[in-house]
Amino acid sequence: MEKPFEQFGSMVFGEKEMADRLPRPVYQSWKKTVANEGTLDRPTADAIAHAMKLWAMERGATHFTHWFQPMTGGTAEKHDSFLEPGANGEALARFSGKMLIKGEPDASSFPSGGLRATFEARGYTYWDVTSPVFIRDNVLCIPTVFVSYTGEALDRKEPLLKSIHALSIAATRVVNLLGDKDVRSCDISVGLEQEYFLIDREHFEKRLDLKMTGRTLFGAAAPKRQELDDHYFGSIPARVSAFMKEVNSELWKLGIYAKTEHNEVAPCQFELAPVFSNGNVAVDQNQLTMDILRKTAEKHGLACLLHEKPFEGINGSGKHDNYSIITDDGQNLFAPGDKPSENIRFLVFISAFLKAVDTYPILLRMSASCTGNDHRLGADEAPPAIISIYLGSYIEDILYTLYQGHQSKKGEKEITSPFNPVSGLSYIPHDNTDRNRTSPLAFTGNKFEFRMLGSSMSASFPNTVLNAIMAESLNEIADQLEGIKYLQDVREKALDICRNIIHDHKRILFSGDGYSSEWVKEAERRGLPNIRSFIESTEILSDPKVRNLFTSLDIYSDAELRANRVILAERYSNIMGIEVRTLLEITRKDVLPAMCEELGFYSETAGTMAKGCPSFIRNRVKELADLIDETEKACEKLENAYSSLPADIFVRGKAIYDEISPLMREVRNQIDRYEEKASRRFYRIPLYEEILFAL
């Protein structure tokens, strides 16, 4: 019997398979293409496609697809069979280089934000040679970018690849200028920790809100929630353990290093964390992970909920994005190192990150946000919507000593310090500080953990933003270092640049409790933005500074940025519309009938008991009658307000957040009031205590 680890990567046509199956000149040509040092010609592409087809068919594949990531937040695929009729009518298996490199899915019904009209259907997918091909369900899946007929990006992958290229150029410039001339390129290393809920499939099917929206639109608190902390890192339930075993097996076959799994804080909440990999592959693998979690759950009689806040009153789910920059020879540029020259480089890259984050806080907040994350950001288990950086006392002290111990270019008074900026940094411990789980961006030894991402989101855009703002920051530093003749002078200038950055951007550093009300006041005093909602944050894409950031680095065009803002606003409006209609339907078809049935029972009981009727029953009759009236009135207010929303997509989105969401809350409050006392004889919708503690 084959052991699980022996199957690792068995469904991936990766570099090892290519080296084994391709002629050496073909393999070398592919390697140069991956390194952005060459392009594939048609004969080379045909040779790769032929080897790929034989490998796939050996593993039972019958179809191939260009697997792409449109701006729906998920993935898409169109399957084509290898089989084609031959000249004499016989069935032949064909897969050419042309089929491998380019596909043509219908682009008319994918979000385009006005880049394409519905009647302009042509779109193209192009093979992303940097992400390995894989097999799922007997289909050869080829990761691709997705663009329109006129060349605009219709996905998140192409901008991510462009941003990695821009960052590579900028980071390599700085590293070379600081003395390491052997580095030729840089990439990002990303680790995406995925949180999710598992509930019994039977309960999921009985909750229309979960089926339609991914979250419960109402629900009174269970008698027990998470106050005992007994679920966190507790023993994994048997059904969940069986589910996790199969998930791991499927992920390992796809070459995904699923490493850590455990119970999270909330009941029925779990987490899966992989070993880090390069950014583009990590994002693709996370999309596969989410899909495997959902489909494997169904096989085990479970439902996997990836929504950021499926249940009120307990923790929601996030996707922590661990981000670092790696050179082509394996050096982590956020690692403090143990040599003075490396420490100066570390200070430069940390300072560049401070500058980048403080320059674009709203853009970062928007990149990690979605409709569902509005229910989570700022709650007691998630970072606040205010962007700040936690470095830890050790690193922060080093930065402040550097800043205060020398004359600032800004003219501040010189402060004497024994600190030697070169020899004094010869060693920095890896675990140099405690963790701060309340920080949106926390330095954790040799990387930054971007903790704000919503669990259901693609990680493409957040990493595109991190890459872009870092590229701009590093390019500005490189511009100041270029032209200096001697390396020692370059290092001294680099430290001076760091001092100025710390002077200008130290407001972004915060080591305290991000959940506290005092921090909200302190952040306001510092001038840090506190954007309440996701829809409000999307306005940043119209900011000239943001437009210049992306266009100057050739990541997005102006037209693509405008389209992205439209797509995000449309998605917000559509999701909220589904929630409104679902809430009204459940209330009128399930909740109000249950209230009326229970009212009828108590009214009849009161009538038969006449004068001897207990006050409890009389009070319950009045309470139910009032509740029915108040619930229906709340529904009418919500329905009327929603039908009167303005047509303009951006004005509409703000109105939904400011006006519709509070009205949805009113309806919810009425249902929750009823749930607290409802008889199980009449109220048949699964309650929180049933859903959360069934496993």
C-alpha cells in the first residue's frame, strides 16, 4: 500500500518531471523562460505539451483546462478533451504547444468593470510558466493569466506577476548597491494560514442564509460560546480528523506542503497552515486549498464555511499573509543576519517597509478587505481597521537609537548615543520579541505577518499591493544611493536614509493593544486613517498617488484601476443585495410563520383556561403579538429602503453600508429576541447551540 508521503507531488508536472521527461535543450529553454531570460518558440512548446500530455494520461487525465482566476475572487476552468478525430476517423489524443500556451474562454460574463461590454466576449488565457501544472479530477490544469481581447487584465494573477517583477528590479538594485553584486533577482516568500469553520451538512442545508450568503444573518447566542477557551488547540474531533486526513492527502498529491492543523478559538473553527513558498505559487495553492476544503467537507457530511464571520458573538476567520523578500541565492532580506553589512541591509529593508506602509495605509486596508471582512475587522479577535506596524521592542529600540543618536536631515537636535550603527548590529536574535496578535502588520523574526486578510479572499491583490509599495519605496532609496563611489560611503548614506525614514514615518509604529479604545484615540492624534468600511476604502483606487504608483510600475493601467474600483463596488452591492433578499425571505417564510404558530398555541391555551390562565401565558401572547408586528415593520422598512437605493454604484454602496446594514440589524434583533424564548416545537431553524456543538 502506497504511503501518504510517497504520493507527494504525484499530481504535479513540476521541475523534476520536466527534467526527467524533456530533452535537455527543451528543459533549458523552459528554465530560461521561467527566469524571464527567454521565450518559448513553437517547437519547444510542442515538445513540452507532448511530454505533459503523456504524463497526464498515465495518471488518468482525459481533459485539459486553462485554470484561471477571474475577478470573482475564485477560479474558473473550461474542460477540453484530449480526444480528436484523426484523418481516417480514428480517435487520437492531441495536445499541442498552441493549446498549452493559449486558450480562449468566453469573457462576456466575468466581471470587467466596463473594460469589456457583454457583446464583446473575446478573452484569452496564457500559460503562467512560473506556476506548476497539476491534475485534479482527471483534468490537466494549466495555471494561466486572463486578459481581454484588447490586452487589459481581467484577473488578479497578471498584476501579481507584474508586481513581483517590479519588486525584483527594485530590491535587486538596493542589494547590489549595498555590496552584494551576485544577486540577480528577488522574489517574495508567502505563507498563507487559512482559517475556516466546519459544521454538520444537515444544519447547513436547513439554513438558507448559510447556503445563500455563507453566514448566518440572525442567531441568538448559545448558552456557551468560547469563554472557556476549551476548543483552542483542543483534541480534534474524530469526524474532523478524518476530514483533515483526506485534505492533507489531496494537498500533498498537489505538492502543497500542508504542515500545521489545529482547533482555532471558536467552536467548530479550525486552521490549516502550509510551508511557505514563492508568492505566485502560494496564492495559486491557497485557491486550491480552499477548493479542496469545501469539496472534501461535502464527502464527510460537513460544510466548510470560509466566510469571515459566519456566526455572531464568536471569533471570525482570517487568512494571515506571512510576507518576506528572498534573493535568487536564498537570502531573506527581512532576516536580521549576523554580519554588520547584512544588518545595514536589514535596516534599509525594514525602513523601506515602514515608509511603504505609512504612505499607503488605506490602500493596504482596502486590499485586505471584502464585504464579509467588514463584520470582522475591529472585532475582538481581528486586527483593527487602523493600519500600524508592530516591530517588537528589540528592533524598535534599534531603530530609535539609530534615529536619535545622529543628526537628522530634518534639523532635529543632535542627541549623543554610544550606539555604533555598524559594529553595534553584529547580532540580532531571531526570536527577539513577543508576538502582538492585535497588530495588522507584525514583524515576526524574519517576515511581516499581514493579519487583516479575510478568510474567503484571494491573496493576489494584497500581495500585489505589498509588492508595489515596497518597489516604490526601494526605488526611491536606490535613487539616493546610486552614484556614490565607495561602499563605506554607500552604507553611511543608507543609514542616513533610514534615519530620515524613521523621522518621517515613526507614527506607524505601535506596540500596544490594538483592540483598545485608547488606540483609536491615539491613532487619530497621530493622523492615522480609520476607514470604517470596505466600500469606503475602495475610493483610494481613484487617488492620483495610488494611480501613479501602479501605472509607473506597469502593474495596472488607469483603465484597469477604474475597472477594479467598479468591480469591487458592484460585488459589494450584489452580495449585500443577496443578503437583504435572503433575510426577508427567511423572515417571512420561516420565522414569522413560526411566531404565528406559537402565538396560536398560547392564545388557544389561554382561551381554554379562561380566568385561571397563568400570567406567563397572557404575557407570552402579548409578547408574541408585539414581536410579530415589530418584525414585519422592520421587514417593511428594510424592503422599502432597499428598493429606493440610488442607481450610481458608488453612492449605492455607501448607502447600503450607512442605511441598509442598520435596518438589517433591526430585523436580526427581532428574530434574535424570538430565538431566545422560541419553543423548539414551532421554531425549526437550527440554533447556534445546535450548529456549533454538533461535532
